[in-house]
Amino acid sequence: MDDEIRTKWNWGAFMNPIWFAIANRSWLLFLNLIPIFNIFWVFYGALNAETWALNEPKNEYRDELEFRRVMDGWNRAGLIMFIVSAVFFLLYFFMFASVFSAIFNSVDPSQPNLNDLVGVIKY
């Protein structure tokens, strides 16, 4: 069966490798639990997770349509999770950048403000 079904990158396996491994019996994804090694393995696992799920004898898919429905559900959920995580990361980064900018660029109240000088200078 695995010769006729094409596999691809799976965002669900990328964002949730342990849950994907349990649900689809892709046991090699548990290697993500090894520190340092998981930096490489999360990418390799996301690329090969569908193949591992397809080659597992206990996973019985009737046809390619059923396999695609299962994997596309994981793919959509993982992609949504990736986008939400990226947005939160950017918000987090900009929030801390603005806080540190405000702390390190504090204005000395004894110095004249640029807005005060605009009224003084006449063209």
C-alpha cells in the first residue's frame, strides 16, 4: 500500500511530535525527547512521520483518501499551531523590545524636549 500513497511534510508531527507518535504509532518520533538531538530530529521526523505511520502494520488505512484525511487533519492543526506560536513569539519579542527600549532610553527631565524646541524655531 505504501508504494501508491505519497507522503509529505507534516506540520502536526513538527509541532506535536510526541502526540503524533502516540496517535499514529510512529515510535521513532520519541527520539525528540533526547536533548540536543531533537534540534535535528524534529525536522527529520516531520519529513518522514507520514511514511512511518503508513508503514506501521497496526495502522490500517482503507485507501489513500482515508490516509490523507487523517494526515491532513494533523497537518492543519500543526500549521495553525505554528502560526499562532509565531505570532505570540513576535508579540513577545516586540513587547520586551519596547520595555527595554523604554528602560534604557529614559528621558532626562532636566533636558529640553524636542516638542518644546519646535515652537521656538520659526522659519
